[in-house]
Amino acid sequence: MKRVFLTVLDATGTGNAPDAAAYGDEGSNTLGHVIEKCHPCLPNMARMGLGRIPGTGYAYDGAVYGAYGRAIEQSAGKDTTSGHWELTGVRVKQAFPVFPDGFPREFIEAFENAIGYKTLGNKPASGTVILEELGKRHMEEKAPIVYTSGDSVFQIACHEEIFPPEQLYAFCRTARGMLQGPLGVGRVIARPFIGTPGNFTRTGRRRDFSMPPCGRTLCDAVKEAGLESIGVGKIEDIMAEQGLTKTDHAAGNPACIDSLIRFMKTDFTGLCFTNLVDTDSVYGHRNDPEGFAKALEYFDARLPEMTELLGDEDLMIITADHGCDPCDVSTDHTRETVPVLAYCKGMNKAVDLGTRNTYADVAATCAEWLGLEERFEAKSFAGELRS
């Protein structure tokens, strides 16, 4: 029984990528700035080598038992979708379109006709700010709020008492079908909320409707080999439900970690792919380094539960998909390298993985560990772990 547990600490970048200036992100360093400002206590990731990754600045002088490094994104863009796809071996050659001035009026009119309701917004905005601005009108006029950001997203916010989540999801499926070609955003996102004017709160029933992966992924390879390919959190949304045999759409880091641990307690051969979104959606996008630091501490505190459940042939990899520097003036994603931490039972030394040229090295490593032939035009580091 061989298992790989691949966990994404969403938006936990380790310093600006070589091409960060082209994205307006020179100087960004999500993890480094959070550590510098908030001094989180992360002893378990430190033992795996976190502090030895360039850019983190985490002070630790104890012994390291694990593999550590960082990876550079080759895909165009700095989006959740492209980051996760590249982690599973698929590089996005052309960035998904963004709409800094909102979506074309003709599209909005066509969308309104398709769903039978007028809409509000249609501009880049913070998800919490736009609720403060338009939430009351939304409730009075029964008009869905549509908005975007610096990412390739079309977001629809609806109060659950005005439009129940299933109706909101139907709106999103309609938008997903219409947003193709030049309008083909990476994700259509359902943003349900509750509350009263001045006290709105987004709920855990968010759903993402992604483009299907533009190539064969690690998840596809694992499933086609007859192995389990499990998605936890929003993985099923990011992968458009492709290449998965089981899913648990848990919401929030505590629930996702609980789900991951439940799967670790079961017998299976294959991949368990988990996204921990809070560092991105709750703290990164809201410029909250203190909350970001606490989320990292929570994950680190639960890490021993996970490592104790690793079997003799299991592999754990912890990484990220992009940055979202909460100390930056922007609330958008940032083009950064990402950490790569790897551990298997019995490791008794430190292994420096260096700087990997592509996130897809993670996919190649997972595939080799599980005995699959695919390498996704990348370089596996599985052999370095075994040696």
C-alpha cells in the first residue's frame, strides 16, 4: 500500500518569482513577511526544513528531518487554477483573461437574460467591501452581485435568503457555460452570504466552477491506473471534478485537516490531494498577516497527527500554489516561488531539494512514488528522498 498526501497551503509563497516584476509583484514575499511581522511558532514545519528555504527567514537551529526546497511556476498567471494544475503536471501557456474594467456590457446583458434577473456591480472589488456597498440593494432588488478581482474570476454573491445556494450554483453553471473563448475566466465562483445590512457574513457554501484542465493531470494518471484519487476541500472544484475517485468538499482549514486525517486512517493505495484555503481567502486577500500567521500555527500544531499516521510506504508533500502577500498594498495574488516540504517515515536527515524549475516536479515525484510512468516533462525528486 503506497499513499501520497499532497497538501496545498493556499497562497503561501516564499518570495517573488524571477518574473515577478512582469506581474507588478517585485518584492512580494508572503511567508517571509508574515514571519517577519508576526513571528509565528512553526516548530514542526521547521523540523522538515522550512527555515532553510530561501526567503522564509524562519529562525531554527535544531535538527532537520525532511526534504525542503522551493519551486518556480512556469504557467502564465498567478491563479489558483494554474497553480494547482501545474502541481499536477499541466502548465498553462496562456494566462486566463482578467477584467480590470469589469465584463463587457453585452455579456452582462446576455447573462441577465439567461438567468432572468438584473445584476449589480460588474467591477473589481473586495468580496467583503462589495457586500457592504451593494448587499442592501441586492436584498431589496433581488439582483445578484457580480464582480471580479485581479485574478481571472467571475464571482456571484447572493444572500442565502434571497437566492438559496442551489439557485446561486445554477447561476454559476450558466455563467461557466457562457464564459468561454476570449471570456474564458479560470473560475466562476459562488459567494453565498447571510446577515443584515452592516453585518453581512460569507458562508462556507462557496463553490468554484473551473475550466477543465487543459491536459492530462496527475489525478487522471492515478485514477486511470486503478488507484484512489481523493480530493479534499475545493480540489474537486479546481480540477472540475476530473480525475478524482472520491471527494470531500469540506470548508475551512480545520474541517479540511479533519477530513485529511480521516482519509489517512483508511487503507488505500493512491493520492490524497488537499487544499487548505484559509490562508488565501480569509487572510491573504484581506491583508491580515496576524490571521495568516495563526492559520499557519494551527496547521503546524496538527502536523504531528498527520506524520504519526504515515505508513512505511507513504509520502507527505506540503506546498503552495502562488502567493498572496497580506503585507502588500494590494489584495490580489502575487507571483512567487512556493515552498516544497517532503517527508516519509524513517527520514533521519535533511535533504536540500534546491530550487525546482517547475511546480510539475511535485507531480513527477508523486507519480514515481506510486509506481506510475508519467513524469509530466518534469524531474522527480523521489529518489533523493529514498537515498
